[in-house]
Amino acid sequence: MKKRSVIAALLCSLCLTAGGAVPAMADSAKVVTLGADLTQDQKDTMMRYFKTDASQVQILTITNKDEREHLGHYIPLEQIGTRTLSCAYVKPTQSGGIKVRTANLNYVTGNMIANALSTAGVTNCEAVAACPYEVSGTGALTGVIMAYESASGQKLDSTKKDLATKEVVVTGDLAQQVGNDNATNIINQAKLQIIGENVQNADEIYNIVNNIAVQNNVTLSQEELETIVALLQEIAQQSYDIEQMKETLENIQQNLDKEASDEPVLDGTAQDDGVVEDDGFVDEDSTDGEDITQNVDPDALGEDIKESFTEDPSLQEETMGDVQEGENVGTDEETGIPEATEDGTVLDGTAQDDMAVAPETTEDETVLDGTAQDDMSVTPEENPAEDPLNTDSLSEEAKASFEQAKSFCKGEYEGDIDSLHSVMGQDAMASATIDPQIGAELTQKVLKSYIKVLKDGGMSYIPADTDTYLSAELNMVNAEMRLIFSIELDPAEDDILVNETPETRQALYSDTMKFFEKLYGESNTSAETAQEEVIE
């Protein structure tokens, strides 16, 4: 089983580290981290969501090189994503425990991040973790930790930070089987009891975890039990002040217990939609009277964003849903890693639809809600959602890759031999010939899929046992191409290749993957031997 490596790959693909931070003149008590691979418009959108600017906060720009330097000793470099997109906004506080809000993280919840932050040694802080469009979010924890260290001037214990990372891995792994709430509930309750009672014996911890699972009507496998016990035993061996942790852990527990209820959480925080109206609310825990987790602008991210908030259980319930024990975690409306949606959420490594949900527009294409879209530009005519092949939001390197893919498709599917030679060499020939009209439609389908992969950068890709490539992005391409060319399944009745033979579809798929292997500098025999897998 590769569950741990699956979550670890997700973890590294989104991690935000501060090695290449570029500070701006600001209040040192609040820090924003911005992914370097966001466009400037997307960065501006995130600042609008956070409702702050460079005059109020310190800004750290986080690069993929920073991620690799920071995580290379912990996770194989090939599993670390190629782009950094997630953002965080953090303010240390003097009391009130840990409050976390998330937006467009479809896998990690505020409760999970808050729980792990307590393990990292954080006692009191407000944190917002978000992205312009949906990503799994497992790496958001590291961005929050780095922002906290910069804002507080306090270097957290490296062992505890490592344990916090492992906790997200274990909780995320467990969440795939029993749901985010159940997974967080088990870890949270066990931590409260084990640290509070100073339990370090593995057998005792095993019994505690098992009893908590039974009490919550959750069935754990032996492997899951052993993994949780191993994590908790490491946590138990660290020096923690349960009185300092208790407020956060009890708040999380209260939040989980009341998720299905409209009753407000009794901790003095604002409820309902998690946004403070102009009612004179003042957070006594915030030195400047502002709770950054309450004072955000969800409209900046467009419609149908996914949110969670440790202070408002109904927000997660309404926007994220929950996985019940025994359910298949690949169905819609579940937390875990959800099915693909219009905004590009990925379950099985396939790129889907668009990376953001465009708002309703008028006939003259005026955006009705004024929110930023796709590349986060509010100018309708520049909105890539209007052209699925618009590359404005891509990096120069990604644009170059897309142009090569365009030439290949024109040559392979539409018969333009010069275009094929330009990317595959003078000896290249298409292995199969199809109707030019079908070829043109296939070109559009493949390019639409690939541009979504380029926008995602492989960050949403969930590794599988059948992966044949090192890079997440190429595995993501492969998964999508297998769907487009109906490898291992029959094409739908309305599929553009429905009248082509399995051999033709296989030949087109094989040639396509040879191109992408060349483009990414990887080689694999799977594309050549997959003929055996074709269902006649």
C-alpha cells in the first residue's frame, strides 16, 4: 500500500517554506506568504481575500526551490511539485488558542491544521490558509508554520514541526477511509488524553485509540491503528504543556461535536458565516482588535469556494460535506479527496474541467459580481475562462510546453507532417490516420486537458500504485490521456473516438505519450506495451 507516500507527495507539492522570502515593510506581528508561481493578479486577489496590503503585513514570497531545499531531506525530490501556489496569513496572539480558516483547500480542513499546529508547539495564533483555486492543501501547514515563526520571532522545535507534518500525513491518510471529521476527532481526542495523562506506553496508547474509534462508531484497520499509535507515541515523548494545548484541542473537539448543530460554539467568537459584520465585534485575543480569520473577503475568490473554519462548524458542513464511515471517498460532496469538479478538483489524477468557476455574466460579458476570475484579473476580456486554450496565466516555460503540444497535436491528429517533424524529428510519422475533422476535435480535447495540467502543475495529482513516471505532472498527463483515448474502457457513445478501433486509439495514445515523455525528459515502456491492457 502506498497511502503514506500518497499523502506525503501531496504534502510536498504544496509546502510553503521561507528560504527565499522577500519581506516588505510592514507590521512584524502579521505575515502573509504568497506562492511564487501565482500570477501577479492572483497574488493581488489573495491580498484582497486577506483584506490587507504590504503596508500592513510582512510579505514572504515562497519558491519551489525553497521547498526543495527545505524538504529534500524528508521527501524524495521527484515527489515535490514544480510550482508553489498556496498562501497563508498568520498573526500570533496572546490567548484564545489556535483559530484557522481555509479557502479552496478541498482536502485539509481548519481543524486538521489547528490540531497539527498544536503539535508543532504553537499555542495561540490566528491563521488563514488559502489558494486562488482549489488544491488539496496538505502543504498549507508548512506555510502557516513558517509565517508564524517569522511573525512571532520564535523558532519552533524542529522535532515538533516534523511531528506536525507527520500528523497531517497520518490524519489525511485516515481521512481517506473514515472522513476528515472522524480522522481529526480520533487524533484530537487521543492527544488530549495521552498528553493530559502522560501516557507513553504503546499498548496503553493502542487501547486509548481503539476505544475512541469504537466510541465514535469508526472501524480502523490494524495498519491504521498501528500508524496512529506510532505517531502518538512520538508525540507523547515530547515535552508539552497540556494546559497550554487544552484550549485549542477542546475548541477543536467542541467544533467537531457541534458541526451538525446550529448551536454556536461557546468560545466568544463570531459564528454563522464566519465573517464579522459591522456590529462592533472586537476580538479580545487580538492585540489590534482584529481577528484575521473573521475579517476576510470570500467574494474575492469568486463563487462556490470551499471553506472551513475552526470557529464555525456550519461553514465546513455547508461547503465541504463529510465522509461517513464505510463510504467510498471518491464520491461527490465528500471531504477526503473529492471527485473532480468544475474548478479542477482531482480524485484519481485526471485533470478536469476548469481550474476556477467563472461567475455569471451578462450578454456583454460583464462580470456580475466583480470578483476575480481564473487568472484573477477582473477584466472580462482578459478572463481565460472565455478561452479554454488561453495561456496568459502560464509561466513562460509552461507556455513553451503548450506550444510544442499544439504542434504535436496538429501533426499527429490533423496530418500536418511539418508540425510533427518540428517537435518529434524528421523521421517521425503518425502511427494512425483519422478523419481531419475528428483530428481537429481531438486536438482541442487534448490541448484543453493539457492546459489544465499546466495550470495545476501536478499539485492536485494523487499518486497511484500504477504510476509509471517520476513527475506528478507527467503522471497527471498520462492519467488524462488514458481517459481521452479510452484505454482500459470503451468510449462513450458521444465520444469523438467512438468509431475508431481499439488499435487506433492505442496507437494514438502511445504516440501522444512518446511526445510527452520527450517533452518532460522521461522514458517509459508502459505507453508502448499498454496494448495488452486495451479492452477489446
